[in-house]
Amino acid sequence: MSKKIVIIGGGIIGLCTAYYMQKEGFEVTIVDQSDFSTGASFINAGYITPSHLISLAAPGIISKGIKWMFDASSPFYVKPRFDMDFLKWSLAFKKSATKAKVEKAIPHIKNFNLLSRDLYETMLTSNDFDFHYERKGLLMCYKTEKAGEEEWATGKMAIEQGLGVQNLSKEAVRKLEPTANFDIKGAVYYDSDAHMTPADFMPRIIAFLKSIGVRFLKNSKVIDFEVTNKKITKIKTLQQTIEADEFVLAAGSWSALLSKKLGLKIPIQAGKGYSIHTTMPTGITIPAILCEAKVAVTPMNGFTRFAGTMEFSGINHTINSVRVAAISKAVSNYYTGVQLTPQENKNAACGLRPCSPDGLPYIGKSTKCENLTIATGHAMMGWSLGPATGKLVSEILANKKLSLDMDPYHPDRKF
């Protein structure tokens, strides 16, 4: 008789976990407080990013964050508030933001992303379901020499890690991307990256999972757990009680709140991101990040998406029009002739990304709960790391050899 698995959370992490768990022969149920049609997994930039070697807790980010705290339009914004969990998280973040710790994490982040990219490509060629996927690389576009030097320093680190990177002049960028009218000094180009259309992928994987027997419980908020001898026996939702052999916590920014009910301390803060899209022709065919503005640009299936900002203001879905306007302004500053309309800005969406203090996800079993596997805290790389996370969780529960060294991601790690 196959083991019963309950996955709490129906975002990209939960769905990819279900995908690989089902292939291992487990009986899978996904529980989510939404209707599986909203959230960060639907509105993100859709990047698969081996190029993103530097974790969120990068050296120097603290001083920038203090400066930006007083500017609601800044790329990295912290809403001033007294919240003990946030203060503890901030202290752990500060401890993590050292050159030594960031450099130690680089090969792990790269390998995680490369595994995930390969798994997306395997998923596509499996013919389980079809989805938009292109591997055209990523342009890190800059308008100032200082930003260019900083990005090229990262580019040289990526070259040392075996990635393909080029430092391009403005003219070289135009040759690579002739239909986009850039107003930049140059760009660092990473050929390792790929991109997708999240709102295209999500309903397709859901339909496939349903077709192979995965059970979906929508609008089912988990409110409590029953635990006996360090093992979860049941979860309680507003509607029902659900039993299983193993449980996976993949609830994104809500994971910390749920883990508290189990006596676990998993430091996570919700990092709000915004996205705007346009269906008008932009000439953009290669994904780009606008370095100084920290805005991601993605040519998706039928439209172009502009996404960005990291806002720490707690768990809420309030749209800050000042931050939306900053993204929109950045688009016009970097692409001559691309002007987002007032209605497009008004239609902006937001999502909450679960951020750990050191920028690395939590994946694995806590020693405090024997049948709980944690899979959360992916920050801005949730989309990129979805398949690899799902694969690793399935390997943990199937007692198989792990595809990666999991020590950097242990949920009980200290900060």
C-alpha cells in the first residue's frame, strides 16, 4: 500500500513536489488556502536563473536597506514597524550578509539552479504536458559605469563557476537584441538562463496532476495539527481533518506561521514583489534585469512582464502605487518608446516571496518532527528552484540518493 502524502501549499514548490512524488508511487493530496489561481507563483518573472549566484543576504545590502527604508519607491523597502519576528529575522539576516558566507553559498546556488533548469527541460520533453519555455539567456543592463563594474565582478565569479558570461557594449547589446530600443551603457550577458510564462505553466501542471490522481483541496486553510510522539497524525482545515503518513510544508510566506503550531522556528519574512504586463509590441525578445532599478523584464507568451521590488511589510496584498510607478518609470528609462499605460499600472499585481535570513531555502526534515519535510524559503528563486526542490523532497521521502548536498538548506540550521 502506497504512502499517503499531504502537501501544504499549492504554489510552484508544492506542485513540483506533487509531480515527483506521484512518479514515486505515493498517494498525494495538495491542500491550499487559495483556489490555485493566485499568488507569487502566477505573477513572478518566470526566470530560471543559474546566473543568480549571490544570495539575498549580500554584503552591503544592510547599509543600502537603511538608506532605502526612507524611500517607498526604492528597490528594497522595509516598512518601519515593531515586530519581534521581523527583528529576529533582521538580526539573522545581518549575520548572514558577509562575504565569506555568500561566497561559500555560490556553488550550491549554482548547482541547485542548473539541476532545476535541466529538470524543467526534461519535464518539457517528457510530453506529460506542454508549456512555454525558452533558453535565451539573461541581460543585466546598466546605465552607469559603477553598476556595470559591479555586475561584471559578479560575471567574473560566474565564469569561475563555469557559466558562459560576456561583457557587452551598448552596440553589442543592440546586435544581440536588435528589436528592443535600449537606453543603456551596456550589459552583462549570461547564456545559462531560461524563462517561462508562469500563468501558462501553473494551470497546465495542475490539470496534469489531476489527470494522474493527485487530489486538490482548494480554499482549505490549515488551522492546526495533531501531533503524537513527534509525528503529525492529522491536519485540521476549516472544513475537515486529514490524515496522512507524511506531510510536506510548502506554504511559502505562511510557512513560519504554520511551523509555530508545531513548535518549530523557521525564520521567514514575506518579501512582496510587484508585476505589470503589457500586450503592446515592445520589441523585447531576451529577458533582462535593469540593474540600478532592480526590475526584471520577461518576454512571455503573448505579453511582456515587468516585475520587481522587494518590500518587507508583513503578510498583506496591499498594492503600493508608489512602487508600481517606480517599476513603470524604470521601464521607460531603459527602453526608449516603451511607455506603460495608466490602466496597465492600475492592473499591477503583487505576490509574497518567502525569504530566509541567508537567502537559501529550507529543505529537509526537522529533527523536531519526524514525518514533516519542509520545502520553503526560496525568496526570489522559487520559480527557478521549483522542480529541483520537488525532486529532492521526493528523494528524501523515497529514501533515495540525494541529487544535491542538502546541508546548506537544513531547516534546523543556525544563524
